[in-house]
Amino acid sequence: MSQKTRRILMSLCGVLICAVSVGIFKIAALGVDPFQSLMSGLDALIPIPFGTLYVIVNLVLLSFSLIVDRHNIGIATFINLFLLGYITEFTYEYLQTVIIDPSMLTRFICLTVGVVVICIGSALYMTADLGVSTYDAVAIVLSGKWKLGKFKYCRIATDLVCVIAGCTIFLVAGGSFAQIPTIAGIGTIITAFFMGPLIDFFNRKIAIPLLNK
């Protein structure tokens, strides 16, 4: 298998894995990843289907990449842009029929699986270098092009901004403080502080060796 073919397969698999992982996060109901915290807040405020809302928000972020650094835009960007929201919706709806009224242990298992899976997926399509999600591109630009710090620290910063914004919008939309843990709970804290380092780890241990095999 040629390296070009491996890059394409890594991009496709990486994006699909990330989409499925978000559905797993939702089943855990212990907080989603930081970008999905922002999306959850917007979803509560704006009365349109989640998949469509996801496309609109990512089109806005896409304009940022088009202006600042087009290198980050590729096939994975557009797969992420147009499919991830809908695949997440499908995964969540399906898992609700399989995992009914999950116990706290089951929810923690789902959370653990979700964190690991989303980091592996992100590492795969980012290393393939055929474009990244419009959100991932922000931390890459901050780190690579603008030299504001290492990627993992820039990612932590953007994740924290998303969590704060998502919670604020959710409350403005009429949500209660009691509901906040479902969109910004322990899972969100874990991903906000560890997702960047974990992606970096899986880049070195899985994605890069797979690409250069």
C-alpha cells in the first residue's frame, strides 16, 4: 500500500472515529469534549438540527483557515465539515437503543473509551496531513504559524475558551446550572487538559509509525 493511500485511509478513519466518539461522550453524559461543549450551548440557543448547526459553525471556522493558513484544509476538513455532525447524531441515537439507562460504572467506561477514541482519531487524520477539522486548525495555527507555544498548550487554551463559552451560552439559552455537568463535566475537564498531550502521544506511538510503515 502506498503512503498516499495510507494517508487517505487514515484521514477517513480518523474523522469517522472522532464522530463516533462524540456519540459515546453523549451516552456517558459526564461532559463532552470542549468543542462539543460549545456546540451544545449553541444547540440549546439556536433551534435548528444539530447536524446543520455543526456545518454552519464549521463554515465560520473554515473562513479563518482560508485567510490564515490554507495548508490545514484538505479532504479530512470537508469530511469533518459535512459528515461529522450527522454521524454523531446517528451514533448517539443508536447507542441509546443499545445502552438503556446506563449505570454510573457504564457511563465512566463510556467516558474512558470516548476520550481514548477521539484522541486516536484526531492523531490519525492530523498526521495524515490531508486537512484537519476547522477547530483543530485553530490550535495548529496558534502553535505552528504564530509560534505562541507548543501545540498541546495552545490546544488546552482553545479548549478552555470553548468550555467557558459553551456553558455561558447554555445558561443564556435557559439551561440550568444542574444541567451543566452533562455538557461540561468531568469528561470535559479531562479532555480540556489531557486531549492535547494524548493526541501528541498517539501521534508518536500510532499515527506516525503507521504512516511510515
